[in-house]
Amino acid sequence: MIMHVEVEKWSKKACVASVGEYSALIDEAKVVLEQEIALREGSGLVLVVPQAVKGVIVVGDIHGDMESLVHILKAEDIEKADRIIFLGDYGDRGGGSVEVYYLLLMLKVSVREKVIMLRGNHEGPMLVRPHDLPSLFTKRYGAKGNTLYKKLKELWAYLPHAVLVEGRYLLLHGGLPRNVASIKDIAYAHETASSNFEEILWSDPVEGKGYFHSLRGAGMLFGENVTDKVLRAVGVKTLIRSHEPCEGVKVQQQGRILTLFSRKGAPYFNTRAAYLVLDENALREAKDAAKLARDARIW
């Protein structure tokens, strides 16, 4: 398997890459991402036409768990997939954060449009605390690690923040903004003065109706009426997101929302992780979150 061999090589390289090699990789990734955002005309939304692909892999939070990332990338599903969508939160909370970013950027520059890396709240303009990534870069590279971290942080602005599998699914990191009238409100959320972008990166679903302030200090808690309104406005059945620790998958709001978590261990101490396979059946006809969860690969 070609991907298996490359991932093995890239994961080893991630552990020994020099400052210059890491810096050059960030530069190369920036060129690729700049080209993609130009093709999207500045939109933060990637459109996937379900009739044009046969398989899509969706990966939730990684948070510096190199072991889980390598496990996923070596899977046979990855080799067959037309798209691999990462839902954000690549670093922080895990000691392998520097290496995770290197491996993901190698993957991105190598297979280009096959890989979609979304922004999470840990790649957002409003950073969380504790934000471990700067210290992890300096731990490995000394003072030069600060320069690498700043270059990587600048790269986040070029990442998209949502994927629309047309007529089927909406994928993003956190949650649904309250004030959405059309897909444009999500696509260009990063360019407006509204709270939409913050809510995409930070919000969480709750059972029942309404919306409430979040204990996270950013974003909102949104209920079923918000979900119904937004999913209807963008023309899809199910929201696929990450952002919250769970035992691989979690189904909420009567099957309208699937949460996906793709890393294990401290500080979350979940015992299972998962990634999602959207096969031809799931792409041909939209499934609810409960049916999608049954198709997830859990380990």
C-alpha cells in the first residue's frame, strides 16, 4: 500500500526534521493552501459533490496524539478514500503536537486536494489556555522553535472552516451559528463582524431548545431548534463535528448531530477513539448520526 509506506516514512521524518526542513514544509503548505483559497474565492467552505466521490474519511480531534494519527493514516480506508477531512484541533493537550503537524502538512502537500484540514478552536484567532504548542516547539527546537510556531500560526488563516457534502452533511469543528440564513453565512463567517465564526469553532450542542452561554468562555450552547433551522437553511440532514471528548462517537439531538473524537488518553482519558467512513451508500443517501456512528471505525 502506497499510503502505508509513505506514512511510515513521514512519521519517522517528523521526529527528526530540522528547523530548516520544518520551515520549508510550512512554506510549501502555504503555497498549496493559498492556491486553494484563491480557487474558493476567499470562501472558508469546501464543497464536496457526493456524486463525484466514492469514499470520504472524516477524522476528529487529534490533539498531539501521534499514535492515533498514524493508526488512522495506515488504515486501508485511507488508501481508498477520495477525500480525507480533518475537523481541526491538531495540536495542544498531547506531547506529539509538533510531530502531528509535520505529518499532516506532509500529507497535505503530497496529496493536495485529497486532504482537507479544517480550523478548530485550537487553530482559531481566539486561542485557548493552556496553549501548549509554543512550549512544545521550543522544547524541541530551542529559541528557533518560536519562529516555527509563529509561521505555523500564520498558516491557520489559510485553512477552511467547513465542508458541505452537498445535500447530505455539513462538517465543521464546533457548532452551528444561531444567525444563519444561507450557506454563505457559514462560508464567509471569517470575514464578517458577526459571532458566526466564533460559534463555528467553539459552540457545542445540547438537548432541548434554545441557546445559552458556554462555560468555555466562547461560543454558545445550541439546541435542537437552532440545528433544525441551520441544517434546513443549508440543505443537509446531519451535522458532523468534533470539539468534545467522547468514546469515539456520540449521537445527539435525535440523530441530527454526530460528534467524532479521534485521539485517546490523557488528559481526556477516553478509552476509545474513532474515525468515520462515508461510503457510497452514505454519499448517495444522507444518513442520520445514529446510522453514521454504526459505520465508524472504533479502536
